[in-house]
Amino acid sequence: MKSSRRRSREFALQGLYQWQLAGTDPQTIEQQLGDAEGFGKIDAKYFTLLLEGAVAGAPEMEALIAPLLDRAYKSLSPVERGILLLAGFEFRHCPEVPYRVIINEAIELAKSFGGTDGHKYVNGVLDKMAAQLRAPEVQARRQ
């Protein structure tokens, strides 16, 4: 059974996908997704925080993500980009969520919505990102 936060992440990823491909603004995306089946089971406040925050912070997050990649940021699939934007936003702005939870949730999104081995790639990038954005937490876990 999926938690309301996991469902929020799934819908936020769908919204980021739409935003990347069509350029639709987050408020319109929220209205459209609000009519989707299963939307009533999400944490609506968390969904809004994720979608609007990831879109607003996308340029800054892209600059952070790009050096962690082995290829150009734009060559990633929209799903992988969306997952990295979501996780990066959570790393930076949701300190109450442990970094390992963020990575695990991102891996599950990649398994559900991404390519065959996309979850492995996402995991590798997020491990590097966590070491930068959550250094004290990562170090404490390693000790």
C-alpha cells in the first residue's frame, strides 16, 4: 500500500513531466491532476510544495545536477530529470525527510516510471547529490 507522500511524489513527477514537455505552469498542472483518479489519496500540501518548489528551483538544481552526470543534463529522459529535480528539492528544502528515504522514494519512482535501468543511474547521481546537500547526515550515517 502506498503512503500519501509516495502518491504525492508520483503526481508531482507527472506534473514535472508535463511541465518539461509542454511548459504548462504548475497551477494549471495542479488543477488538471486534481481531477485524476487517486488524487484524493495524496498529501495535497506536500504535492504542491514539491511541484511548485521543483519548478521554481529547476535552474539552480540543474546547475547542481549537471556536474554529477556522465552525460549532458538534456540527454536524460524527462522522467529521470523530473526525479532528480524532485529529490534535489527534497534534499535542500525538506530536512525532516531523511536523505535515505528521499533516495529510496526516487528509486521507486524510477522503477515505476523510468527506463529499464534508470533506477540504477538515479541512485548513483543521488548518492553524489546527498553527499553535497546533506553532508552532515551522510557522514553521520557512515560512522
